[in-house]
Amino acid sequence: MMSKPKLLIVDDDEGIRTQLKWGIEGFDIITADSREKAIEQIEAHRPQLVTLDLGLPPDVEGTSEGFAILAAILEREPSTTVVVVSASEKDVNSVKAVEKGAFAFYAKPVDIESLQKILDSAYLSISGE
Amino acid sequence: MYVEIVSFGISTVLFLILGLVMLTGRRDNLPKTTLAVASLVSAVWSGSVTYQSYYGGLLSFTLLLELLRSLSWFAFLLVMLRTAYKSTDQVNKNFRLTFAGLSVFIVGLMMLAMYRISGGSLFEFIAGNDVLIGHLLISIGGLVIIEQLYRNTSEEQRWGLKYLWIAIGAMFAYDFYLYSDAFLFQRIDNEFWNARGFIHAMVVPLIGIAIKREMQWSLGEESIDIFLSRRIVFHTTTLLASGIYLIFIGFGGFYVREMGGGWGVVAQATFLFASILGLVIVLFSSKVRSRIKVMIDKHFFHYKYDYREEWLRIIRTLSIQEGDKSLHVRAIRSLAQIINSPGGLLVMERGNGCFESDERWNYEPIHVREPTNSTLNRFLSEHQFVISLDEYNEDPDMYTRLGQLDIPNWLSSNKDAWLVVPLILQEHLMGYVVLLRSSAHERYFNWEDSDLLKTAGRQAASHLSQFESAQALVNAKRFEEVNRLSAFIVHDIKNMIGQLSMVVSNAAKHKNNPMFIDDAIITVENSVNKMNKLLVRLRGEGEVEKAASFSLCELLEESIRNCTKAGVLPIPVLNCRNEKIMVMADTDRMSVNIAHIIQNAQDATDDAGSITVKLRKDGIHAIIEIVDTGEGMSEKFIHDKLFQPFESTKGTMGIGVFQVREYIHKLGGQLDVESEVGVGSLFRLYIPLHESSTGLAQVVNLNEHEKRKHDV
């Protein structure tokens, strides 16, 4: 039996992390709530997929920390597929996220079914199945 | 002898003052120089007479000095005569011939006088007929030149120069009288001689007035700069008038007492008290003071205004907050006080295509709405004139020949409305002030008032515009705050919706799983906490912090650990000299802010570079220095962008350094930055120590830092 692909959920909101773990299917889910933790998990588990919230401490109301994590992940594991999830409504952030190497940008509030479809298609595109 | 000493002593002092005043300022002015010489020679002569009458001797010297004095006054008159005749070659030639002839004559007299010096009293000596005749001729010559000067002075200049001619003429006339008498009686009258010093002293103030009145009398180019403050003239005039009034009252009181019989003393006391009360009332009447001021401006000064004082007063009125008076009221007052107007109305441009009444000061309540394209607004905008409604009513053509102008009803119906002063900002009409009639200035409004009001209007417009910009900025900041709060609310609500909707959708699959129920409860609890935090923030209580005293060294160790957990390079090196450096702040926020600067340094520095974090104590501050060997920043970037929110080199939102500085300032500290492109950067944070608590000391210390550090 093939092992499930690994998905890293990076979000400072514990409730989001917990419910995504229950709701997203087909992935072996690991979580992180900060840059350090995310990089730790990347280096330890090398997940194929990452969902990344942009508003993380210390810049909870901005996006600087989220983009810094995106850069750090892709620097270490360039093949990682990152889906950026953000409450930001600014188009500029979605464009920037893709420019910086994200696979897709998903605007909060999170709808499990939609996110599941995005993650499935992301995994399909990298696994070639 | 005593009278003579006093008489000539006063004359000496006054001529000396006049001479010295004339020597001030620029000297390349012939009339001014000759007047200075004449005054100083007169002072020396008067001084020698004073000395001679007290100590004796110096007789021959005094005699020679008197002739020299005559020569110097002649020189001055001839220079003025040349000016009056206009300067042509022929006149110059005549001038030189006349002056040479008179000089020969006077020098001849001096030689004769020296020849005849043989002791005896001064009067007997001067009484020698030939010398007497010489003095008489000098006096007559002087009077003739003055008569010529008066006739050749233009009407415009005569007003200013007449006191000069009267003053010098009086000197020569008295000399003529003195020496005529001496010629007739063969001796100089002692009393007349003694009075001569007083007479000469009396003419000095007249010369001073002439100089002040007619600045251009000295060849029309350079003026003699004697400063006579309007305030001094005002007070002197008031004092003089009061003095004269009191003398009359004194006489009146005496008369009342003499004629009052049994009631005499009572009547006198009542009369005096009533009179003094009347005087006090008059002196405190602003109307009377205004009239005196106008009278002085009209009769004593070339220009109506002391521009320096007016300008200072305008700026003072506009700048200094008086009670609860708004800037708009002060703008009206600053213009009104120039022409003693008792009130005014400010009309400002609005964004609705109209000019509307804004503020009023002693003006009847009125709502004005004047369309921007009305003839009044267009006239003021295009011509930027001060409109005198009196002038307009008397002769509308004066204005309408420049462009169409109809005075609107709200303005023409107010019979007290007098002037409309435009407020021009960068050639744009931003409003105008309607001023009420000033009784003191009635029928006394000319180009000077108009120019000053127009210029003051520009100044007021500038202040009003600055005020409105500041208001707009405050509003913009409020909007920005609301926007930030809205963004925060939207962010949190989205998260809560996401959490709860996921609980609902997950429940469909996992509701029978006890572990899911546990997690669902935790998620709901998390949402409730978020909602509570949101409420706190919406109530404006979000900024409440958990301030606590903590060791900065420990906090730095923790921050560095956090920044290197994920293997980010380079690893900062901590250098704490004193581990017991305590500060009072919110530990979490402080940690986040320091971590932010360290992360910035890591982002800017190659893995092989270095970052050093130093902590030390300096007076009442803890100083944290974060030094990196990264790419550095240019002076321009530091100045223009580093502390601007939403500016970043990293393509991010870039509010971090801005927030750090705001937080450090909030703690009473300071953030300095030094950087060089290609070399690295230094962020220096001053944070007040917990044990020091005097705000004043902090400010002083920070000011010292300001002087020696580059604070951005």
C-alpha cells in the first residue's frame, strides 16, 4: 500500500489547523504555527504540499512573514508545492504569491471542499497521475 | 554766567546728538555728511562757549569756531541749493564759485579776527564793527539762501523740508537780530547772547523732524535712517495732550475755587475728579486711540504703517491661540486690526461650487452662499483687489472698467460692510474677509491700506490652508485607523467563519468520533476567544498591554534562539555586558519587535556574514545595538523609505521597522539607524531603564543623543 503524500499546514490559528486536519483527506498532515516550526517540519518530513497562511507573527496583520516563509521553503525544497491561503483580499498578494513560486492562492474563509479540490489537483500535477 | 553755561551746554549736547546720528548709516551722501559736519562744528563751538564762560580763556578759539560753524552751515545750504536747482554742469560751476567766494569771505574774517586777538572780553572783541558787519552779512547770506531753497523746493518736498528751512533760518535770523542789536548799541547784549544757546538748541528737534519727514531730501537716493517709533510718538502725543489738558484743568480748578465762595473747595475737588475721570475714559476709548493713531500716521510719518510692527502683529494674531478663538476668527482679526475695523466675516470656498460664510467676528449672524462663478468671486479671483464698498458705491466704474462686478445683496444690504479682502493662495481665491467700517479710518483708505490688507490676506490664506491640510491629515489618519481595524476585523471573522464552517462540514463525517468532538470543542473555544479579543479591540481597549519588568539580556537570548531555530543563518552573537539591565514593557511585543530587526538583519546578510547583538547601559537607557555586515542601505533609502509603512526592499508589506520605531517611541525610547551600502547596518534602540523614571531626564538624555547621533 502506497503511503499518503505529506501535507504541511502552516497557520497560526489553532482552530484552522485542527479542523483542516479533520477535513482534508488523502494526505498525511503535519502542522506548524511559525517560520521556525515550518522550516523544521520541511527539513524533517519533506512534505510534497504545503498550505501557507500569509498573516503570521510577528506580522499578523501584514504578509511579510508569510512571504518570508514561502521563500525559505522554496529555498530548501524547491520542488515543494505551496498553496497560499490568506485572509487578504488584495489581488496584489495573490499575484505576488504566484510570482514568488506558489502553486495557487486561496482566499479565506476556508471551504474544505474547495481546498480539497485544489490540493488534489496540485498533487495530481506534481505526481503526474 | 550760570544761564550762559546752561544755555550753551544744552545746545552742545543736542548738536552733538544730531551730528552723531547723522554719522550713522551710509556716509556716501553729501548733504548728510555736510549736515553732520555742521552739527558737530556747532556742538564744538557751543561747547567752547560753555567752557569759556566757566573757566575763561579760549576766546580766540571760540571766535574762530563761530566762523567755522557759519562756514559749515553755509556749505550745507549750498549743497542743498545745488540739489534744488538740479545738477547741471553750469549749476555745479556756479556752486563751486559761490562756495569759493563765501569761503574766501569767511576765511578772511577769520584771519581778521586772529589779527585782532588782543585780549579783553569776547563781547568787546566781537563788537569790533568790521567783524560785526561780517556776521551780519553771513546771517543775511544764510537767510537769502534759505529763501532760495524754499522757493526752489517742489510742492511735494516742501512739506517735508519746511522744518529744516525754518530751523536753520531761525538760527541765522537770531544771529542777525543779535548782531544788528550789537551793531546799533556797539555792544552785544548779555541777555540776548545767553538766550542764543537755547535758541540754537530749539532748532535741533525741528531738523530731526525734517529728516524723518522727508527721507529723500538728501539727493533723493540715500535716506537718513532715524528710527522714530510710532508707539513712542503715540505715547508722547497722548502724554503731551494729557499734560496740556491737566494744566487747563488746574487753571479751571483754581477758578472754580476762587469763584465758588463757600462751595469753592468742594466744587474744585468735584471738578478736578470729574475732569480726570473724563480724561481716563477718553484715554481708554479705543475710538479715541484709533483717531490719535490715524492722526499721527497722517501727520508725522511718510508711510501710514510701521510695517515691521504690523507684520509682527499679524503673525502673532494668526499664530498664537487666544482662548477658544479658532484660527478662522483670528484670521478675521488679523486683517481687521490693521485698519481698526470692529468686526468681519470670513467666507470660504467649499467643494460644492459655492463660497459660504465660515466664521464671523462681531458681525451679524448671516448665512452666505455665493456661487463660485458669481461676478464678485470672479473679480476677486482675477484681479485680487481689495474692494472698498464706499469707493464702489461712489464710482462703480473704478472697478467695473476692470471687469464685471455686482455686489451681492447680502453684502450691499449691510451698511456697515466696508472692505472685501481676498484670501489668495498660490494665485487661487480660497475665500475672502468682509470687514466692517472703521470710524477712525473713515474716508482714509488708500493704496497703502489696500496693499497691506492684500498681503496680510495672503498670509492669512496660507495659515488657513495649512490648518485645513492638517485637519485633512488628521481625518486621513482616522480613516487609516478605521481601515486597519476593518482589515483586522475582516481577517478574524474570515478565520472564525472558516473554523466554524469546517467544524460543521467535518461533523457530518466525524460527529461520532469522540476525538473529533474534543477538537471541535477546542475549535469553538478558539473562535470564542477570538470574538472576545475582537470585541476588546472594537471597544478601543486593544492597546492595553501587560507591562512588566524583565531582564533585557534574557529577552535577547530568547529572541536570538527563536530566530535561529529554523537554521536561519547567520546566527547572531549576543554580547551582554550587564545581565541585570531591566526594562518595563510588554514582553511579547518587545520580543516580536527585536526579533523583527534580527530577522531583517539575517535577510540582508549572507550566510557567511555576521550579526552582533550588543546590550549596554548608558545613563537612564538600555541600549541595544544590532549590527550586521549585510548589504546596507543608502542614506536616501533610510530617510525616504525605511520608516515608511508599506515600503520594503523584500517585496513585502514592509510595516515592520515602522512598527518597531512606533513601539520604541511609545516606551519613551528612540531608534537610530546607521548604514552604509555594501558594508552593513546598525540599528540602535534606546529603551528607558526600569529603575529610572523621570520623564524630564529621559528627554534631556534623548536630546543629547539627538545631537551626536544620526536619528532618522
